[in-house]
Amino acid sequence: MIGDRIRTIRVQKRMTLSNLAEKANVTKSYLSNIERNISTNPTIEFVEKVALALNMKPESLLGWEKGENEISENSFLYVKKYLLTMDDEQLVELKDYIDFILWKRRNLN
């Protein structure tokens, strides 16, 4: 989970919870809740702030970085989780966006 990863990296970098919270400009209590997996769905903004404070990319913090064109299991599960919560209108919008991206890639090559 993201909280476990944040705590592990923070400890490896010899940062206290207070230091990281201050450097990331997030509340210490929320960071603590994330690290203890009480809150398990941080915002993208939160992840970006913490990653920057830890001097790393958000995708590294999330454990998403893999070899080129390789999808990690975590990435797939993350997307799947949100697909299952989308209503029909959101799914149609997502499909249209994917179709656009694929069209754009075909036409730029």
C-alpha cells in the first residue's frame, strides 16, 4: 500500500513524520493516517507533494515504474478499481478519450 511505501522511504531517508509533512506542505495527522493505512486513497496532489518532498517521481512512489511499455500489476489494479466505480456516462467518456489517444498515436507516426 502507498502508506507502507511512504513510511519505508521516509525512514530510509532518515526523515521524521514532522519533517516530511512540513517539507511536503501536508498535515502531519493526514500523513500519519496514510502511513498507518487508516486513509488509503490519497489525492494525486498529495502524492505529488510527498513524492517531491522525498525527491522522487510520483509514479516511483506509487510503485508504478516499470520497463518501457510494461504495465505493473499495481497500475492495472488501480485502474480496475476506478473502472468498477464509474457510471455509464463516465465509461463512455473514458472510451472516447482512449479512442482519441489511439487515433492521435496512429496519425503522428
